[in-house]
Amino acid sequence: MASVPFPMFRIQQEADKGFEARTFPIAPQFAEMLYAVPEGQRNGHVFDLPGIDGTDRINEEQMSRMISRIGKLSGIRVGGTDDKPKFASAHDFRRSFGTRWASKVVPAVLQQMMRHSEIATTMQFYVTTNAETTADAIWSAFGTTLGTTNEKEPGKPDS
């Protein structure tokens, strides 16, 4: 296999929701975590947790339930109402990942990172028009905060 300049991961056809074997780039923070493992120990599954029902390894459904239970026991609310709160789940980790990266990369790159088959999904759920985020980007690009500016005032001479 040809050498690539950045770490990648491959999802086998049988594990992909689109039933297609695909290769994806790894986020730098995850790559740093993986490279912290001594080279001689870099084999097998990244998260090799024992199954809760006596199987060799925990499966996706068991892991999802475990994360949801941790979210509930920790009291990490992500929505809902006072009488029916919604607690953090595995999908909330995915959503927060996409939201954090949405301001760092262009939508087509985010689409690949999120493994969306359609750019419309990425645009609908992650590339939002949040007024506060937009205002922050505009003011930061201009190099100013309210009341201070790097630009000279109109009609005033340069100092």
C-alpha cells in the first residue's frame, strides 16, 4: 500500500451504512491519541472493551447504551423538558464533533469527516447560520471588537 502523509482509517464494506468500503482521514486530535500508544502496541482494536453479555468485545449497540447511561447518571442534559429531559448519548458526541469542525473546514470537507453521503445533510445540520457565530467571525476578520478598531476613523488623519 502506498504511503499517505496523514493518518487514515478504513471502514470495511460490511460495517458501512452505505455498504461500501471507504477510507477517511483521522482528526488530528485522534491521531495524537493513537500515536501516544507505543509502536509495539499498535495492533488490534483501538477500544477493545469486553462485552457486557459475555461476548469477547462490546458491540456498537451495547456501547451506545452504555454511553447513554453514563450521560444520564452524570446528569448531562442536552435537551428535552424539565419533566422529560434528554441526556447525552453517543450521537451527541458525533453532533458536537461536527459542530466544532463546522467553523474550521469548508462544508465539503466536513461532509467527508461526518461520512454524510449527501452534502444537504451536512448543510442542514452542521453549517448553520448562527447569528452570534457569524458576528464573531465578521468582527474577528475585521480585526476589531465593539468600541475598538484597527481601522482609522473616517476623516481623522493617520497618527
